Amino acid sequence: MRFPSRYIPAPHPKAEIRPTREAIERALASGWVGQMKVHGHRAQVHLHADASVPPIVFTRQGVPHKIDLTPEIAAELRRILPLKDGWSVVDGEWIKPKKQFYLFDCLKKDGEDLAALTYPQRYALLPRNFISPHVTLLPLLPTLEKCLATLAMDSDHVEGLVFKSLNSPGFSDTSILRCRKRPGL
């Protein structure tokens, strides 16, 4: 099936680091930044500036999700993202039963592909000052203390951390590392 907006192969962690103080310190010192890893359904949301065009939501494999994005999440994304022209594409984790979307990347903005930008440059395009019952921007965790506090969180939806390169442009799988929670950290 052909879609008016094509799936963008987004970074997915293939490498993993241990959830230890030493491994996290090395990652941070080597030019990486932490971010909470939410256990949900990866969702690449394509929104057109024309609100009458329905959103398209792809899985990590580049196929459409079997259920449509909830109207609540779609409305909130439209409200908080300033859409001006063409398609914009954001990436996040969708916890379907809770009608919650955790936003963490911007892959396309107003029809412009952002593959030439580094992660911090793309992250800077995401909204910061909003309150939403359905959309949460995952903050960057630049310090060991913030990373360890996230790993210590008692939540079914916090799977661990991902570390993203501060210097690598584009959407390469080598620009992201996984760090899963383990008991007794």
C-alpha cells in the first residue's frame, strides 16, 4: 500500500550497555546523552499541516499500526506542534491502553527531512512548554545522577535508558545505545 507520507527509517538501538554507574559515566563522557526508555509501541506519527488530512502512524518496522492513533493524542500533537506546511514526522512510544504518547524525536518538519541534523538539533525543534494529559516530551538526561534516578524509578513503563549521540547526524542505528533496567542497581 502506498501512503502520501513515507516511513523514515529511524534509529533503533542494536548495541547495549550495562546499567552500571561506570558504563553510564563512560557513555556520558564520550558524547552521549541519556533519555528514558519507555516500554510501549514505537510510533512514527506523520501529521499534515492540513488538519483535514488524517495522521499516519507507522510501527518500528515501517508498517501502519493496526489501530488508529487516538483522537485525543492526534489533537494534542496538532495543538503543541506548530505545523505550517506539508508533512511533519515525530517519533515516540505509544502506550495504547493509557492513551499516552511519549515524544522523543522530530524526523521531518514542515516537509523538510531532518536527516542532516544531529539529535540535539532535532530535539530543539520539539515543543517544551506545554501541559497535556496525552503527550509527554521525554527530557534529556545529561548527568549521571539523572540517569541513575531514571533507572531507579518504579514504573511498569520505564524499561531503562537510551543513550543518543550528541554529534552524529542522521538516523543511524550506531547513534543510539540501549541500557535496560536490572534489579539491584
